[in-house]
Amino acid sequence: MTKKTALLLGATGLVGSELLPLLLEDPRYEKVTCLTRKALPMLAHSKKLVEEVLPFKDFKQPYVGAEEAFAADHIYVCLGTTIKKAGSQKAFRHIDFDLVYQAALLAKQQGAKSFVWVSSVGADARSSNFYLQVKGQLEDAILQIPDLDASAIQPSLLLGDRKESRPTEKLGIVLGGLVAPLMIGPLEKYRPIEAARVAKQMIGMQRF
């Protein structure tokens, strides 16, 4: 089997930091490129790894100079934030919609074989919840790009060691843990899920 190349966006986030070592350890990949805003920890370095640091300041053209990286066989996008951390709904949309959508367009233009990104359970363009509305609008927009093999993974509340403090999410994790045993059948998708498990599922969504 011919070895593949991968591109990862969001390698320093909760899911991305779990996904990167899996990609580097996977013998099916010969090269893994990461586009990041800041240099990766030394622990992440590998002969397979190609690292490009971008400022991501221009949301209309965030990947200038790195377009060729999107010609990878498999593209993984783990970009995402919260409205509180972003500072406004507009800034949140720039990160969770614009950066991901522009990546999908480049994937199409550069001939990437497949595109997998992190969305959210409950994503719906018609939702009254702004967060879920943006996630849903992004899903609709990407899945309408012709001739792009794209798939969204829709995790519930993510479990794992975050670098920043998110009190609201911590409360949700505690409450989620209490009611998780009751979430069966159609409700099972709302159970909190380990970021490491999401990362493994993303690789499983790719075609080798």
C-alpha cells in the first residue's frame, strides 16, 4: 500500500494534540504537515513532521504561502474556540467558520483526497444557539463544495487536559458524568467523550 501524507490544522488544541502523535506513529503516513500559530513542543518533533508557523491574521487569506500543503492525501482540521475566549461572536465565527471553510476550499483546489474536521453534536444552521448555528452553517457550506470528500465528526463535550481554564465546561463535565449512564439509545451521542477517542475516530474516517 502506498504511504499517505497528512495535513493537520489545530495541532495544539485538545483534539489536535491527541491526533498529532497518532499520525506520527501511524506507519501508513510518510509525512505529516502541521500549520500552527506557534511552534510545536519539542516532544512532537519527528522525522515525519513538517512544521509551518503562520500568523493567521488575514481571515480572508489565512493560508498565504502554505497553499501547497493542502495537496496532502488526508486533511485533518481541529480548529475551534469559544465565544468567551474569542472575545466576540464575530471573532468566534472567524476561527470556527472562516478558517475551516477556507481550508476546505484550498483542499479542493489543491486536490486533497479527503477532508475531516471537528464539528459539534447538535450542529444546526437553524439553531437559536449561536455556537451550534455557526457549526451547522459550516457543515452545510463545506458539504456543498463539489468534488470534495469531506466528513465532519460531531463530538459532545470533550474530555481531556486543557491548557486553559474553562469553568463552564468543567461544570458540564461533572454534570455530564453524573447523567452519562442515563444517556442511552438516541441520547448516547450527547455523552461527554475523551478527546483521544475523537482523534482515533478521525483517522478511522479516512480512506487508505
